[in-house]
Amino acid sequence: MSNVFIHPTAVVDDGCQIGEGTKIWHFSHLMPCRIGCNCVVGQNVFIGKDVVIGNNVKIQNNVSVYTGVICEDDVFLGPSMVFTNVINPRSVVERKHEFKSTIVKKGATIGANATILCGIVIGEYAFVGAGAVVTKNVKPYALVVGNPARQAGWVSEFGIKLVFNNEGLAICPQSNQKYKLNSLTQEITKLDNND
């Protein structure tokens, strides 16, 4: 764990694997988990046993990442967003054997105060708006908002909402990346600069 910063108030249990350049801030608690390189774990964050966090992940203040969650590289978890890991929790019924896996794919963003129902997949570079309640899988590059979350468009890898022409093509105004929407599958593809 070279070049790792752990604030003195943080609790890091034995068995944690923390990648180089990662910072763990005030009052956070990490159970035995795996965190990649160059991550930022904000204030008052809880990371449960066996959670896997990729490289360059930013976890903002007051987030709990429970057992069963996998975050791939370059994920952003906004302040106070919520993961779950049991569909029907009860205080007096033990359901740890029923934990469901939730996967947040590369480059995805989950906005502040969003809630993610367990057992779903948030696709690559998807964008979950602040306060959304996500109850089903989110397609790659999809923008979802509301309660329950509904798709409200598509975003580029830079997080910019895309506007498509009649041929199903869009160019990100910030990055100049090109995207194509397949009208049959309703899925989006990033094109090479030569396309």
C-alpha cells in the first residue's frame, strides 16, 4: 500500500487491498475489500466485505457500498447515493445468503441521493441523475432520471447529453466523439474518429 493516504480517523480493517495513490478520508470504514489505484474515498464512507472497487473511482461523502457491489474503473458515486443488497429486508429475518450482486460498469456516474436496487447492472458510461431510484438495468451511455428511473436520453463518455440527427448520429460538443444509435436494438455505439 505505497502512496496510500489514510486519514487518522478512518478505520481500515485487516485484509483490505488498497491500490497505489488512493486516498481514504475522515471517518470512513473499510471492511476487507479490494480498492484499485488512484481512488478517492470521501468522508463517512462505508465499504463492505468483499466489495470490489476498480481504478480511478471517486466515492463522495456519506456513501455505503455494501457486500455484493462491484464498481469497475472510472466510476463516480455521488454524495449520499445508496446501494442495497437485499430485495426484501426484515430486521428479524437473516438474509445474508440472499445478497444480490450489483455491477456498475466502467465510466458510469451515479448522482447524489440516487438509490440503486440490488441485482442490476449500470452500463458503461451510463449517467444516473441525482435522486433517481433505479429499479432495472441501465443501458450503456443511457441517461436515467426520476422515480422510478426512466431513460431521458443518451450521454457521451464526457457526460454530455447527446442530440442525434435523422441518421442516428451525434457528436459530443465537448470531446468531438461520434456516436451512432441503432434504431432496431435501441443501443448506442461510440464510433472511431475515422467513421
